[in-house]
Amino acid sequence: MSFCFNFDVPAETTNSADGNELRNREKQSAAKSEDDTKPAEPVKEAKEHLPLSDPQLLLMDAVTETVAIGTLPPLHFLNETVFEKTASEREDGERILSRTAEQRSDLISGVYEGGLKVWECTYDLLELIEKDGETFGGKAVLDLGCGAGLLGILALKRGAKQVHFQDYNSTVVEQLTVPNVMLNCQEDDEVDSEDDKEEGRGKGKIQEEDGCKKKVKEKQDENPPPKKRAVDLSQQPLLAKCRFFSGDWSTFLALVKKEDPQPKYDIIFTSETIYNTAYYPTLHETLHKLLAPGGLVYLATKSHYFGVGGGLHLFETFVEQRGIFSLDHLWDGEEGLQRHVVVLRFKVAKDT
Ligand SMILES: C[S@@+](CC[C@H](N)C(=O)[O-])C[C@H]1O[C@@H](n2cnc3c(N)ncnc32)[C@H](O)[C@@H]1O
């Protein structure tokens, strides 16, 4: 049997019990035979995640990093090493923690799309935002393919009226995005207390890089400070502005389109999400349907993704052929860096 990415969807659909039974058996046998070779996964259904989990558990063995760029508020996030260290104790229903460890891979197409670490183009976009002075006040923002969610978190801290976070993997959303948002929601008055400043605890070291005060890494205490455990989500006004989604873009779009009113975003961030050309149609459709008239899509990307095949040139060509968006370069990395930040906007302002 040849490998089929979406083997969960049968060629012939049937509603009979026998048909379902057969499908289940096919799925089981396909899963068995494909298991050790290539990933064989159904398209991930979108779902919304409510940030109700116990923060103490989520921040278990947390090692946090802080990004501090110029005048931007500091952004805190869990270092990905925590997932390696505590994989066996974590819920891993998607088996992405074990599989990425086994395969030593940052990305397993259709299984794990790379959200557990912060990818470098995110920093490029943060720096650009810092230079441009965008404040996000009162805006509806989507961090599409958010991973750690730093871009959405920045918008949240800078006054966005709502921020929605989407990642392919539910494990990423539950165990990284949500905890990071929670860390940042409490950070101003807790993690960055004056005491900490004096003692030099809980802060990252600011490094001068490319003329910009950039990030920072610092290991925090192995155990999270007690105050982090006491967080009351219902009392978090910033968190109340957030929603969290996992799943494939096609199913995410279908899910939010059912809402009344359907969400439209003034700003969509998407960083390092165009590495796979097979995803371009659903990505483009998602941007098309969810961007508000007059809205902006900020895309941060490498020129080319070796081994996966996508990249900016191919995406630009795709966008041009569709004829929906104009695309302008906001920043092109110096020679050798091959990284870019571009902005997409509707060619013709839409009324709806
Ligand atoms: C390489 S990671 C980048 C994560 C983050 N934006 C960053 O820059 O650190 C790519 C992200 O794109 C998202 N993604 C890729 N393909 C997707 C798809 N077909 N459907 C939904 N999300 C997808 C995943 O959520 C994944 O986290």
C-alpha cells in the first residue's frame, strides 16, 4: 500500500457500520505498517483550547527565556529543552514529543510542524515592529502558526483588543502557547518585580546584536516561583482577550467561519510558515477569508527552506497568480542571511 498522507479519508465514503468497521481496520493496519516509516496522519481537526490547565503543571521544570528588543515590552517564553527533559511526564496524545525526540527532527510534515521552538524569523519581525513603532491598540490580531506565540503576545501587551493564537499541534498550544501567554500576563507585576531587578533574578541578559538590544537567555529556578502557581485565570484581563486554536489551517478556517460574527483580523502574523508548497492553497485561503478589509498580513520567512522545498520566491509567485493580495518587502536580510519580512494586503479594498 502506498503511503497516503490523509489515509483517514477513504476514497469511497460509506455510512454503513461495515464500512466504518473496514475503515477502522484499514486505519489500524495502515498506522501499524506506516508507523515506523513515514508519518500517516489524518488532517488535524481544528479545536479551541480553553486555558484552564493547572499552571503549576504547565510550568513544571520551566526554564524561561526573555526577549528584550529595544522599546518592546520583554517577552517571556519556555525554552524548548523543558519538553525534552519532561517528555515522559507530559501528556503527549499526538506523540509529537516522543517522535521528534526519536527522529531528532524539528519538523515532521503532517505530524509536528515545528511549533515547540522559536524560529529565527520571529525575531526579525519583532525587530521590525520595534523600528516601525506599531502599537496594535484596539486591533484584532491573529498569530497564525504561532508556536511559542511571541508575536501575538507582543500585540496583547501593546493593547490589541483581541489576540487569537493558532498552531497545528494541540500539544504546542496547550503546553507552550498557553503557558507563555500566562507567563506574560503575570510578568509585569510579578516576574519583573523590583526585587528581581535588584537581585538580577528572573531577567534575561540583554545582548547587543546587530545594533539592537536583542535577546537573552537565562535559566530560571528549576521550580517556578510560588506566585506563578497562584494564578487565577478568571482574573486575568489580558488572558481574557485571547483564544487558542489547534489544527490544520483548512479545518481552523472552517471552524471560525461558523461563528457569528465570523472573526476578521486587522493584523495577521505568520512567521516561518511557507516552507511547504503543499500548504500554500490552504494558507492563502485562510489569509484571504480572515483578513479584515484594510488589514495587513506580516509574513516573516527565509528565502528557501532546504529539504522541504518552499520559500519566499515560490510563495510570491503563488500569491501573484491568485491575484488577491499585493506583497511588499519590508525588510530583506543582508546578503547571506536570506531572511525577509513582507507584508500582504488586499489589492482592492473589500467591503465585507
Ligand atoms: C516552523 S513553525 C514556526 C512557529 C512560529 N511561527 C515561529 O516563528 O517560531 C511553523 C508553524 O506553522 C504552522 N503550520 C504549518 N503548517 C500548517 C498547516 N498545514 N496547518 C496549520 N498550521 C500549520 C504550525 O503551527 C507551526 O507551528
